[in-house]
Amino acid sequence: MKRINKDVEKDEIDLFQVLLNIDQFPEDDTIYVERPWTLESEAQVIHIKDKATPTVHLENKVYTYFLDIYLVDELVAQFANQNLCIRDTYQRIVEFAMNT
């Protein structure tokens, strides 16, 4: 699984797989997801040197800012005490992102 460095090739991956492998990404990377946001939506993990942008255009697709990796790490830790299955935990992260 590769992360993108703004103009580097990418692998297609869905949001569920990104969240499942969240510990493989640096905390200063950012997740961008195609809308509508579901766990099956195509996602990209991108390293942006400056401030994150609202959208990223890659290969004729538009990805919208979802969350920063460090924030997902915090949310996973917060939900860990709630005895949720992984899919439910990740769905709550999607809902959190939709409401921010």
C-alpha cells in the first residue's frame, strides 16, 4: 500500500482498508475520500507539506478531505473501550467525519 506524495502514483484502496491499516501511515498524512463517504468509497492517503486542501484531483477523480491520520488514531483509541466490532468502529469514524 502506497501513500501519495501529491504527484506520485497511487493504489486504489477503499476507506475500510485505509482504516484497517491506519498504523502503516505517518500521523502527519491526510485521508481523502471520494463522495459519498462510505467504508467502500475509494480513499487516498496523501502527504501534503502545507495545510491540507479541501479537495484533491487525481486521475479524473475528486477526493474530499476526510480526516488526518493522527485524529483517526485518537478516535480508534476512544472507541476501543466501547466493545464495538471493527466495522462499527470505522462507521462511527465516518459519521464523525461527516459531522465535522
